[in-house]
Amino acid sequence: MIIWSLLVIHNSLTMSLNRILAFGAGRIPISLLLRQTQQLKMPVLEEIIAKNKRNQDIITSIASELKVMRGELLARKKQQLSQENALLRQQVEVAKQQLIALELSHGKKQIPLPNTRGLCTEAPNTPIVDSTVKSNQSAEDATSTEKKQSAPKEKKPKKEKPNTTTGNVNVASELPVDVGRLDMRVGKIIEVGRHPDADSLYLEKIDCGEAQPRTVVSGLVKFVPLEEMQNRLVVVLCNLKPAKMRGVTSEAMVMCASTPDKVEILSPPAGALPGDLVHCEGYTRQPDGQLNPKKKIFETCAPDLKTNDELVACYKGAALLVPGKGKIVSQTLKNVNVK
């Protein structure tokens, strides 16, 4: 920029000198004109250099300010991202705890992973076999097949197949008779009406978190108004043997706090969903597929199912609850039977 300015000044002075020489040749000495030209050039050149220096100082100042602003902006952005990451970690941890509670409520066993602090659901049924073990087994199998082919075949007596049904019954009979044998779940009444053949019975459709709702017949007409039954969350005993009541098969039983004069439907905790499993503190939940009426398991447990002073439904004083969500309660009835 300086060179271009000097060239412009030089050209303009040269043109002025040529005009002077053209109009007044011989009147002014050339040396005097050159001296005057140099005197004109110096102030202009110094002014241009000074302006250039000021401009350079302004550019340097702006650059340093931009650098500082950039550093502040990066620091602010870094702090914002750190706060967002911390919030996301908290949300992930909360979601993880909710997932674990949901799995526990549905009977999923939590097993710690090796070298980690997290939990996983049930381990696979098939054991992991090392490759060397597999190779040894395959070699042994090969040798055993060769021996079988070389040796003459001998007839072996037929082994009797074990009776699987009897085995299951024996396993069930070995379990302790307590509340753990009862399959109690949270259900939602999605449809209710009077029994067509009995004025004292309600006919309900209850969503228990299964593919199809269960048909349930309840003798609650005298105690609970129809409008309080619709869309209500209840606790349902699901592994009773289905029984016909006035021509309609009832597939479960609604659990209630009961006296001869008053009956209240037990209420699941806030946030409970249809299909949530009901546990009892201190008892392992291992319900039968279907209670055998001859064993009278429910009848044995029923006398110990009661509400306590705090309206909580209990078995032998241990609270019934939905893990991670809360306890099963009655509305007003204390220290009464649950049935």
C-alpha cells in the first residue's frame, strides 16, 4: 500500500513538472524544481508511514481482543457441555434404577457382571465351555465311537422314563406353605357389570398384564358401588383353580380387606401397572402354576393375611408390596382379614 501511494505521488509530481517545463521552460532552474519536489514528498511519505503504523496497531489490538473473546467463549461452552453431561449421567442412572426395579417387580433375578458394578438379568441357561474342553470332548467322543463300532453290540435293558408331572408335583410339595406360593399381581378392571344370574355378584374383565384380560366374578355388589369399580387398580390372586360361579367361570380373585359389615378393595401403590408382581418382605416369591385345591395352600395362608395398624396388607406381619413402588394398603380397615 505504501509503494502504491508513493507511485501515485511520484506520477502526479512528474506530471506537474512536465507542465511547468512545457509552459515555462528556461524561466525556473531544474535543480530548484527537483529540490521543491523532494520537500513535498517527505511530509506526505511520513504521514503515510504514520497512518500505516496506526493501522497495524489497531489490527494487533483487535486480534488480541478476538483471541481473548475466543478463549472465554470456549471456556463457557466447555462448562455448558460439562453441566449437560452431568445431567445426562443422572438421567441415565435414574433410568437404570427404574429398569432394575421394573425387572425385580416382574421376577427377574439381578446378577452382578464380573469386573463391573452393574447388574444384568438372569444368566443364560447354557454354560460357557472353553474351546480346549470342547476339543478334548470331541476327541473323547471320537475314540468312544470307534470303540462302540469295534465292540459287539449288546442289548441293554430299557430305562424307565421319569414321570415329569409327578416330579413337578413333588417339587411343589417340598416348597414351604406360605405367601410365596400365591401368585398375586396388580390388575386393572377394564370392564364391569352385574352378573346376569346373580344380583350380588359383579362380572369383571381385569387386565393382569397378560395377552388377554381375565374374567373374574366378585361378590362386592353390597359393598362397592359400580362406578368405583370401573378402571380401578386392584390386587388379584391369579393362580387359583378356575371355578364356575352361577354359570360363569371365574379365573382369579380380587383381594379385599374384609369384615362382616364392610369390605374394601386393596389398593396398589401409586405408579403400579397391570402385571406388576406383588411380593412379601422376607418371603421368596415362587408361586405354583395353579394351586391344588386338595393341598389347601391359600386356606392355610389366609388366616395370616391381615391389615396392620397402618392399613398395610401383611402376611404374618410382613408387608405386601410392589418392589420399587410401595406397599399394598386398605382405605380405612385396620387389623382385619384379607381375603
